[in-house]
Amino acid sequence: MQNPIHSAGASHVPMDERPAVWKSGKSNEAPIRKRNPLACEWCYKKKIRCEVEGSNTACVQCIRRNINCKFTSRKEKREALKRTQYVKALEERLKRTETLLRAAGILDEASIGQEELHDEDDDLESESEVECEDEEDSVSPNLSRKDGQAKTHKPTSISTAKLSDNIDSSASSDIPGRRHPTHCKSDYQQIPVFKLDHREESRYYGRASSLSILSREGIEWIKNKTGDTRFLNYLCSYSSHDSPWDYWRADVFHDLFACKVFRPLPSRAEVFSLVKDFFNTSNRLFPVFHEGTFMQLLEWQYTQQTCTDAAWWAAINIILALAYEYRISDSIKPEKDRERAWLYFKNAMSVFSELTMRRTDLLSVQALLGLAIFLRGNSGTQSALPVLTAAMRSCHRMGLHRDIPRPHLQRVEVEQRRRVFWIASNSMCVRAGSSPVQNVDDFDVGLPEVDEHHPPFFRQLCCLTVIKSRIYGKLYSTKGLQRTPEEVCQMVKDLHAELEEWKNENPFDNSFLHQAEGDGFLLGFASVGLQFVYYNSLIMTHRVPLLLHYYAHRVGSETQFHFDPAWFGEQSKESAIVCVQAARDTLKLVNSMPWGDIAWIWSLLYYIFLAVMTLFVNILRDSKQPNVREDLQSLNMAATFFTTLIPGDGPYNYAKFMARMCTNFERIARTVVERSEKAIKTRPDSTEKPPHHSPGEQGQGHGKRTQHNREPQHQKPSKTS
């Protein structure tokens, strides 16, 4: 690394203007070799010491190699750099203008010499390579980031559209066809043709926005109506030099957009090993990134040995964090791996402000989703919601929620955008009692395709997510809570039918539940998570009649109802049976899955705790039911399960809180059951029998239980079992 004087650039100073230390002393003294504070171009390029011996005008290194020793002044370098950047800015504006003209059908593709333009770009980059070096901070091969802000003119701006594994140089052959646009399903399904910033993808403006006229179809309509095309100049009248994003108030936003490196990236071999682990584990269940595209980006980035793009910095760090998170269960030193995971997460979070305020591109959304997945599996749903909301808003700005044509993208890129949207549209908000970040009535994106290299878990989860969004909208929204009991019961039946249809189309596979490693463990874990979501959806659907029945019972008989209380009581009884059976099946799964601090077990605790509360409430409601002893054993098993996770709980105390609550639930429920049994025994004339459940238990439930819950199989905390 050059010192500050060197990094500013070397200069060629005449001999009569050089400092006295450069001139030779008396003639009888031996020449003194002095280190030149201003390196020549050859020494600066090779990063070696530049020394001048005596009164020579050339340095020692150039004399030894018999090459021309040239010094360039700082002023000359700055002028050359300004000229280079100005030419690049002009070319950028020219390309943007050509794109707009082609999109509007004004310019023919054949009239543009693209090859000549690319050749000039290559020559220009090769000439200015040395000049640009003194304006940028060098980054070590481990890609440790020095600045959170992306350089405006760096060729390292990341574009997954350029590096997908289906890159085709003839992809632009479809562009001439855009001069005669074909009408889609509706006129608003047209992507805009301009970008607000060089870091962004094309913005999407819905029909509610007046800027929707700037779609391809809108521009074509204006051209046909008026014949005027000069308005296109206003869309591209700016260059990367006058982008508003590059001129935030420095005194306010300089520190806000600065990046901090909490832990340098590991060696190249370790990075590639961790990335491979990520794509073999986490990304198979939630395909945030496309493996081929990302690996090409990674190879290219390491050849550049620089990392000045905020989205790329966040993406590589969150992938390393998720890879270390999955390794914890099999690691010899899990505490160190967990600490590394959090430090790489902090690296990614250091550019969160830039990702949300200055970027609208696919890689930024992918990085935000990775942050949300990491937070959900470690610190709970509440901390992940702000990140997930920011990711969804970026999806909206890009139009990922609409099925609009993107002819400029390859098929793999279109599919990746669809997957990114569905991951962002996850029903995580519903778990926190909030409305989904994406309204189910406000998107028309098709379901992601099933990849032969990935399990069908993700597509199945997307279908279930849509049903959960409908459950919230019809039953838990403000409008849904104002419905009559008759409407509520009808909607409960309809939603229950949708869930049963989904279950019939996607039967559960429990053959991998007891495998503790390899693909079997991954598939088993995915199957357990999918069943948890299904049972949770059943409980959510059938809780509403119970809440309404409780409210009607609370207000008493003085209130006049507009429905038959007896009929509604039967409906709520059937819903209670379904809820209890779903809770029992959830805890039965817990008793069959591996225990301990493994993989993403923390993201499933919500479903288990909800099942515990459902059983607890049911015991308090009816302590004389025949399966009450089995339910008590299930509560005890759940308390033991949460206890095994306390050592890895850290400062959050989630597992500790749930373990204590389950223990108290079991204690209270056991006291109520024993008190009820004792009351029955103390009455000799009592002929009371356990209540007989209605046939709705078979019709509305998941089938009558033929096996009793076993005693907890796990007695000790286990990391790998």
C-alpha cells in the first residue's frame, strides 16, 4: 500500500524545482541513494520502492531494466482521470438514450455499432486502469470492504442479469420486436423503460401512479398521437454525475452510509466451502439465490480483488452467516461458529441503510431476505419483520408482485425473481398477529416452478402461505371480525376445505424424520416444518368460532342475539375438536423429530408453543375428557423439549421462557385434573360419565387417534440426535 503521498499520484518535477535532498552533494562524495517520495509510473504499477541515485533523472529500478522512467504530475493525472470519466459519462448517456429510442420503436437496432462501442470501452478501461488505481482504496484478496458506498464508475457494479448461467450474447435479438408491442392481459402490465439510478433496476409504477404513462406502451401511445419524441430527452437528461443519490448531505449521511467491517472474510478456499454448504442446505429450502449466477459472481469478484458494491458485500456475508448457522449442530466448537455467524451478520447489517434507502435491485432484495431468514431463526419473528417489510417494498418498486413481461431477462432470471417475491411474501407477519406484508388480492405472480435439484417444499409452502393470507383476511382482519357468526362459520368451512385439499395434493412424508444428517435430515426437517405450518393454519381457522362463542357466553343471556346459540355452540364445539387434534398432532411430531440446538429449530418454536397453549386451554375448559392424561404427558414432553434448548438460548431467553411457561401450564393443568377426579370420587352417588364426543371429531378432525402419545424419548440435550 502506498503512503498518502504516493496514493495521491506521482509527479514529474524538473530538476531545478526538486528538493535539495534530491540533488547530489559535493563531487568527491559517493552518490547517495534517496527514496523518491513521488514514484514513477512503472514503480507505482508494480508496487515497489522508487529510488533515485544521485542526480539521475531516472529511478534505480528503471535503469536496471533499461526502460523509460516517466513521472506524471498530480495535475496531469487528475486531468486525465476527469477526461476519462467524462467520456464514460457521455457513453453512459448515449446508451441510455439508445435504449429509450429502441423501446419506443424509433431507433433500429441495426443502425447501432455495438461492437465498436464495446471495443472503445475496453480500450478506455485498459488506458485508465492505472489512473483509477490511485483514486480507489485497494482491498485485500479477502474482499474486506473499506467503504459502504458503491463507486459510481467502477465496473464492479453487480448485475445478475449479466452473469446468469444461461448468458446468451444474442439475447438482444428480441429487442427489435418491441417496436411493435403486443397487448398483454391489460395495458398496465408494462414495465417502465427508465431507471432512477445506475444501481437500480427499472422501477415499476402501478396504474394508481401518474408515472405509469412512462411504460413502453405509454411512450408508444404518445409517439403515435403526437409524433413528438423530444420528450424522451428529458428522461435521460442526466448522467451518473448528476444522480441525486450521489449528493446526499455529506454532514448527515456520510456516517449513515459508511460500512464497518466487524470480521474480515475468510480465505478463498473457506469462502467457497461455506458457500457450497449454503447452497446444499439453506438455499435448497428457501432458494433466495441462483447457484450458477452467484458462483460466477463470486469467481469474478475474487479476480477483481475488490468489493465496493453494498449489495454484494451484504449478500456474501449473510450467506457465510447462514452457512455457519447450519454448521453449528455438527461443529466441534459450536460457540465459535455461532460467534462467526453473528459477526458476518453484522457485516451485512452495516450496509442496511444503503440497501433500503439507495438501492432497488434484485441483489439488494436477496441480501435483505437473507438477513430476515437469519433473524427469524435466531432472535425471533419480531426482529425480522422490519427487514422483511423493507424487502417487500423493494419488490414492489421493482414490480416483482406483478406478472409483467420482462423480455430483456433470461428465463432463469425471471424464475429467480418469482422465487424472491414468494420468499418475501412469507406469512411471517401473521405469526405476530399483524397483517401480511403482501395483500393476497394485490399480486398475480405465478407459483415458483419445481426444480428437480430441490425438494418441492418451497412450492408447497407458497401454496400454504396463500391460504394463510386468506385466513387472516377473511377471519382476523378488521372487516373479518365484524362478520356475523353465520358468515364466520361458512368461511371456516370453506377455508378448512382448502386446507384439506392442499393436504390431499401434498401428502406428508415422514420417512426422513429420524435421520440426523445428510439429505435425509434436510428433507425430514422440511417435512416437519410444513406439517407445523399446516396444523397452525387449522388452529388459526377454527379459533375464531371459539372466540365468538366465548364472547357470547360472557355477555350472558341478557343480550339478544341474531343467531341460534345452540346451533353456534355445536359449531364451536366442532371447531374446538379440530384445534385440539391439530395441537396433539403437532406435539406428536415434536416427540418424533431430532432434539437439540440443530439447524433452524428456533424458527419452529412458535408452532410448538401455540400447540401447548391450545392443549392447556382445552384441559381447563373440560378436565374430564378421556384423553386428558395423554395431554398432560404431552405438556411435560414439551417442557422437556424447551429445556434442552436453554444452553444455546444465549441472552434472548426464548427457550427458557417457553420451558418455564410449559412447566407452569402442566402444573396448573395437572392440579385441575386431580381436583376434578377427587371431586368425582368423593361423591358416592355420582354416576357421571366422561362426556361423549360428537361424530364431528371424526369428520372435522384429522382422523381418530389410534396411538397414544409416548413418553418423551429424549432425556438429555443433544446436538446431533
